[in-house]
Amino acid sequence: MASAKRRRVQLTTPDLVLLSLLAERPMHGYQANAELERREIRDWAAISRPQIYYSLEKLLRGGMLRDVEDEAVTRASSAARGPERRVFATTAAGRRALAEALDRENWAQQRERPPLLTWLALSWLARPNAVQTQLARRRRYLEQQLARERATLAAVRAEVGHEHHEAVWMIRLMIAQFETELRWLAEVERELPRRAAAKHPPK
């Protein structure tokens, strides 16, 4: 019966993130949200605070989370946060569902659709000088994000104590992507004066 219930639940990204987080240790909703904020969740998954609380209830109903008694967590939070909260942990069924979801091939077979590419495709209709302005904005943004990710990488390395951790790999990928795009952007800016329409458009 529990297995059938689990199959009926469609797991979203917030569901999977919470199952993974609560497999580490039991938490209540406020703690889970705070920990995801600390890990800068919105840099790698689009999850809002309301989605976190919705997923907690959904996963509990689906048998993938359970209430646990955690007096230490309750004592630590009660003085600052008021009444006791329900503390959740991932169940064996939740771990199985998470493992099954992580086996899906679509994790490795999707390509990103950055808004910048859509803008670039349409930019031939932009006002004079708008292209140069937007490219300069993008460069400034990338430089800011690159500096932020480098600082984050230093902090994560200090926390985990080694290089072979998923958080380190994730941030190194982001840094490589920003560095690659900055090099590409410099090439585009150099070539921009030579921009021209297609020579052999379809008839």
C-alpha cells in the first residue's frame, strides 16, 4: 500500500532537495529553509520558501518523511522561534524514491536555454548602441558573479576540508562557466563592428 502511494507521488525539484537535506539530519521547516539559504539554494535550484513548506506536507502525506522527536532541535529553536515545531526526517521509502528519481536519464540529457541567447537572437532589432550596452552589462554581471563564486569556493573548501565534495565540484563548474562566457563575450565585443546579415539566406 505504501509502495503504491509512493508511485503516485510526482516528485518535483523542491521535493528531491528536501528529501536529500532531511536525509542528512532531522529538521523542522524553518531550519530546512535556513540551511538551504545558507547553501545558496537559488544558485542551483529554483525553490521558494512557500514551496519548501508545501513539499514538507506533500512528502509527509506520501510516506517519504516522518515526524521525529528531536529534543535538542526543539530546545535550540524554542527560545528564539516560539512554539515547538514538527521535526521531519526522510524515511526509507523517501530514500528509495529519491534514488529512483536520481536514476532518470533526463538529468544528463537536457541543455540550458539562457535568456542571453534569446536576447542575442533578437538583438538585430535593438536600438543603436543597445547591443554594446547590454554586452557591457553582461560583462559587469559576470565579473561580479565570478568574484562571488570564488569567495564562496574558498568558504566551502574551508568547511568541507577537501576538494572531492559535490559542493566544490558545483562551484568549480560555475566558475568555469563564468570564465568561459567572459572569454566568449570579449570575442563578441571585438567582432561586433563586423556584424552583418546572412549572405545566403533561404529563398
